[in-house]
Amino acid sequence: MLQDYPMHAYIPAKDLERARRFYEGKIGLKPKDVAAGGVYYEFAGGTACFLYPSAHAGTSKASQAFWDVDDVERVVRELEKRGVQFEDYDMPGLKTVNHILEDGDAKAAWFKDSEGNIMALVQVTG
């Protein structure tokens, strides 16, 4: 039933203005609307997210959302030039090389936003 409806991500921010500087300045997002105390951003394919104030931002140890990209290496390089710092992992079943995990038919990279939320880039290669 719910697959018949669009789904949108929520991104919590302890400091909404700081988070907007990160997402709009470093990531390059452009707001679609500012309403209800937060900021709405639209993406390709009819997807979107809502950046909103929350005291609980950055408390999840898992990814909040991911972008489905066509070339993860290129996007990582471009975002690094803009000051985004990517995470590196070395644990059983998850080892990044130059910030990128290659796992079967997918590549992925993770970064933390200004609020400590973990965000990801994913490229399906197969």
C-alpha cells in the first residue's frame, strides 16, 4: 500500500542555520520551500527531504539517507573540494579504501553533516 506514495527523508538539525550552511554551501542544495520551522529540498526522481530542528540530531549511529549517484568516486572528489570530510571504516564486512566501499555490485561512501548525521552516496555498478 505505502509503495504507491512518495517517501521523503527527514534530516534532524541541532542548529538549523548551521545545517543550512552545510547543505546549501558545501553540498550545493537549493531550498524548495521554508516552512513549519524547517527547509524542504527536492531532488531528482520526485524525491525530497525536510531539514528540521531537533535536539536529537546526530544521535543515530546508522545512515540517515543516501543519494543514488552515477559515479561515487567523482562525487566524493567534488564534495571533498567543497570541504566535505568522508568517513573511513575498517571492520568485519566493511572496509573502505580512499573513503569508498566496493561490495559486489555497489560502491558506497559516507560522510557526517554539520549535525553529526551520517549520510551516504551509493552507486549500483552491476
